[in-house]
Amino acid sequence: MAEPTPPPDPFEMFRRLWGPLGVPLPGLAMPTFDPQEVEKRIAELRSVEAWLNMNLNMVKFSIQGLELQRAALQAMRAAPGPKKDDL
């Protein structure tokens, strides 16, 4: 019998997202006192914020589309079918 695989780490995506940017996760590094480095980090975080907002909006639009689809399906199910006389 095969060994069960452990569940995936839910935070791995965030580690991969933040790792390449050079932005430390909270509590993992000391703050910098170089104003240029602070500006660079602010710009990076604003970029990440914009990316997250874009993805959040895409998720919201997907939910709205699915809700419209659900409403249309419910309306079709609730509509009376054709009568024998109509055929």
C-alpha cells in the first residue's frame, strides 16, 4: 500500500511569491535605515498590491459571472415546459 502524501503547505504560494522579490516576511529581517532601500521596498510592495488587487477583481468578476449563470439556470428550471398543444 502506498504511503499517503502529506497535504500541501497552504503558505508555500506566498513564500514563492515573496521570495523572489527580496521582500522579507514579517519578523524575518531587521529594518533598513537606507532611504533608497525603503523607497525600493515601498515600490515593490505597491507592485504586489496592484497584482493582488487585479487578481481580487478577477475573482470577484468570476463569482458574479457564476452567480448570473446560476440565476439563469434557476429561471430555466422554474419556467413551465411546453404543453402538448404547443408542439
